[in-house]
Amino acid sequence: MQDMINGLLIVLIPMVLGYLLKVNNKSYIPKINHIVMFLLYIILFLMGYLLGQLDDLEHKLPIIGTTALTLSTIILGSNMIGLMLYDRFNPAEPLKSQGKIDSRWYSLIGTICGFFFKSYLMLPTGINLYVLIVLIFFVGIQLRNNGISLKEAIFNKRGFQTGMVFTFTSLLGGVVAAFVLAMPITQGLAFASGMGWYSLSSVVLTNAWGPVQGSIAFFNDLSREIVSLFVIPLFMRHFRSTAIGITGATAIDCTLPIIQKAGGIEVTPIAI
């Protein structure tokens, strides 16, 4: 519970502080937008680098890959079906045309660099968190100076409904995956409850069932973040809630800048 509260504060505090800053000189707005994009590229690269520098990555992946792949495929598939049906019957207003997003490749480049150069440069695990805090601070400035109220950002009706559909379909997918993998339903629900928060789910399940289950939880939730990098730009225009909802818990941290890049500042409240 404490980790959940800390994670929420990491997002809300810098965003509120940034929101309190009113930029009177409008010529600074494009510069702030460029800073946000630069920080996004840094975060994606660091995400990949930290993954690539994991010990015995090439051996761990095959061992737990089958179970994690099955879990993530079924749970993500359940999310996609539910969220796309929600978008179909509750369509959002059309988005303004956004620029092409190519930043997702920075994570892949970072993974390759981390794998090959970890013996020369070992980055501390939490380094991307500090960059993320700075980025969210500037996102708060963007919200204020684009006419989006703090109330709209935190208490968003579509965001709440998207979250409800996502939670239900995740748990449903966990039950189905449990039957397919012949595991207890409680384990299937536990894996599904990570919802992309791999830093939390991997620790909790390692303590509960051991390192193998913790590793499965890690890669199951990590796959959501990786898939989101490609799904967000593809689905944002016509299936907004699907693009945002599929990211799960990462919508308020790692994938938030990508969501904003693909859909504009106006979709940020839904993600939060």
C-alpha cells in the first residue's frame, strides 16, 4: 500500500507544482514542448538500457517466457476486446492531427546498448524515475497553459470508465489464463492484478511464491509496457480509450509522455 501511495505522489506532486506556474510569455510554450519530448526520449532509452543490463537476461527469458507470453497475450487480448467495445459504443470526439511518433524505437536501442555495454556502464535502477519527475513537472505546466483545469485532469469521467473496463477485463483475462495454464485461479488473478506495475508485482509475488513466479509477473507486466509503445500511436486516433487503457498502471508514469505525444495534451486527463 505504501508503494502505491508513493507512486501516486510521484506523479501528482510534480504535476501540481508545474500546474501552479503560469507562463505569460507564450513564446516559451514551444520550448517547454521540446523539453518534454527530449525528456521522453531520455526515459525511453533508460527504460531499455535498464532492461538490457539485467543479469542473465538471455537465460531468464526462455525459462519464464512461455508462461509470461501466454499470460500477457490472454490478458492483453481481453483488455483490447473490452476497451475497443467501449470505444465502439461510447466514441470520443475526434482528435486533432498529431505528429508522427517514432520515439518508441529509443527503448529498443536502449535495450541493445544496455545488454552489450552493461559491463562498462551500469546505471542505477531508479535513474529513470528522476527524469520522469522532471518530465511530469513540465507536463503540469503544459496542462495549465493549455486551459485544462486540475479538476478535469484528476477527476475525469471517461478516464474512470476506461479504468473500470480495464480492471474487469484484466481480471477476466487472468481467470482464462489460469485455466489455459492449469494454474490456480488465485495465481491467475494475482498475475492479472499487476496491471503493468512490474516493480510492485514482481516483488510481491516473489515474496509470496518465490523468484520464478516473481519473474513471470515481472515479464508479464513489462510486456504491457513494451506493447503499449506500439499500440498507443496506432489506436489513439480512432480508439482513444483502448490506446490509453491498454497501458494500465504505466499510464500515469512511463507511458504518459507517449500518450501525450500521440493524442495531444487533451488526452492527458484520461490517462491520469
